[in-house]
Amino acid sequence: MRNPWVKKNPFLSMWLSGANAVIGKTRGRASAQAKRQASSLWSAALAPGKPKKRRSKR
């Protein structure tokens, strides 16, 4: 008698393929956003600061 647990299931295969595609897109977007935030953090940290405005005394 064959084991039914090792039989191929096309519906499970399609579902897992779709889930993998969605997770891949989400991971790609998250890593792209993290790279953008890291680059903006470094550019802000390395940029010279703005001069502070001094108030004139009356």
C-alpha cells in the first residue's frame, strides 16, 4: 500500500507557489525601503549642519 502523505498535491503546490511569490515581493520591498532609509541616514549624518540663527539682542 502506498503512503498517501507523500502523494503530490497540485493545489497545495499552486498555493505554495503563490504564497512564495507574495512573500518574495514583500521581502524585496522591505529590503529596498531599508536601503533607502540607511542611505538617507548616512547622508544626513555626513552632511554639514545648518548654521543656527542668532537672535539679536534689543
